[in-house]
Amino acid sequence: MDFLDSYGLIIVFSLTIIVSYFFNLYAKKSGVPAVLMLIGLGIIIHYGLLLFGEKSLDLARPLEVLGVIGLILIVLEAALDLRLQKEKAVLIIKSFLVALLGLGGTVYLAALSLNYFLHIEFLNALLYTIPLSILSSAIILPSIDDLGEEKREFMIYESTFSDIIGIVGFYSVLTMLGSSSSEGVYGEVFGNLALTVIFSVIISYILICVFQNIKGHVKLFLLISILLLLYAVGKMFHLSSLIIILIFGIILNNYKLFFKGVLGKLVDMERVEDVLDDMKVVTAETSFVVRTFFFILFGW
């Protein structure tokens, strides 16, 4: 039994990664998202265990933790692929408008439906419909590898904007429910958003300057751990923490644009380029593993 408890788990872990890899290969040929296949595998595992008399497990907490870590890694992986160029300004604006209108329209119509058919108060209905209407990066980004560069970048921006707008909207409604003044709500929400952006830019510059001077590959997981910490602390203060991850990834991937003039003297371009290259590999590999187990547990 001890053999099964220890080495059996290693076998399960290894087989899961191998199966996920082949799912990705099949997804590229068939067009069926690997995400759906992983969820389906989780469902099969769940009912297979029940069939053999095993008790159902409460996976809510590990699912939540894996979901948060997976989302952060997925957004970071996407941000590390985004190049800021003048000719892409239209693409960014277009993706923001599509995310805003798509999310806003879906949320409004769904909330109206709940209000009309189930007689749920409109603000409470918004709380239910906002999370369900977000084009989550965790779902979209793993499924766009085979798209062209322009379409892929559009989906990255749109899904990330959808996440951010959804988070801001959700906490705005949540604050409205507990406040008698809407003016104070808007001031608090947009104040937190502005604070998050300013903090994200400052902390991104600091992290890049510090980590370019740290030697060894362990620094990359240290950097990811700091980003996870910043995200968690930001969420505790109801900030749009996803912005921190997005801005850091964009600044790191476009460091030549952000470190100019006096700021250019703060960094060694070759070292930052090495950090960027290694970060892309580590983030992609780690995201693949976390994403695999998240969607299997989600199906389970």
C-alpha cells in the first residue's frame, strides 16, 4: 500500500502530463480545445471513482488555489508575447471596445432576464451575471495558439481587458450594495484602479532592476512567487491585481521602450534579455502544468 501511495501518485502525475501533451497535439489538428478534453477527463475520473465505490472528494479549495495561480501564469505568459508598437494602437483600442461592449451588453441583458423571470433585485442580478459573462483568460488563451499573430494578439488583449473590466465592475456593484452614495463608489473604484496602475508600473521597474542582478535560475521562480504575493495582497485590498501581472509582463517584454534615456542606465540590456528569455520558458512550462491539473480538477 505504501508503494501505491507514493510511487502511484508519481505515476498518476506523469501520466496526466503526458496525456495533456497529446491532448494539445490533437487539439491543433482537430480544432477541439484541449481545455474541453481536460475537463472531460476530469469528469470521467470522477464518475469512474464513484463506480468503484470511492468517496467523492471536496476539491473546492485546491481548485480555487490552482485557478488563481493558473490565471496569473496564463496572463503573464500572454503579456510576455505582447509587443507595444504604434501600428498596434488601433488593435488595442478595438479589443478594449469589443471587451467592454461585449461584457457590458451580456451582463445587462442577463441581469434583466434574472430580474424579470426570477424577480431578483437588479444589482444582485449583476453580481451573478458579471462572473459568468467574462471572457476568461484561463479559457481563451490556451486555445488560441494556432491563430494568426494579429488575431492571437487581439484575443489576448480582449480576454485580459474582459478580466479587468469584469473585476472592476464586480467590486463596483459589490460596493454599491453596501453604500448609500454612488458618487463615493465611483471615486473609490476608479481611485483604486489608478492606484493599481501607478503601483504596477513602479513595482515593475523595481523588479526588473533588481532581478537582472540576481544570478542563477532559481530567481525566476522567486520572481513568480513575488508576483503571486503581489496579486494576493492586491485582491485583499480589492484592487484589480491582474493589472499588476499584465503591466509587469508588458514592461519586461518591451524593456527597450520603457528603459530609455536616464532609465536606460539602470539596466544591462543583455541581462534583461536573458531574464526575459528564461522567463518565457519557465512561465510557459509552469502554466502548462498548472493549467492541466486545474481543468482536470474542474471537471472532477
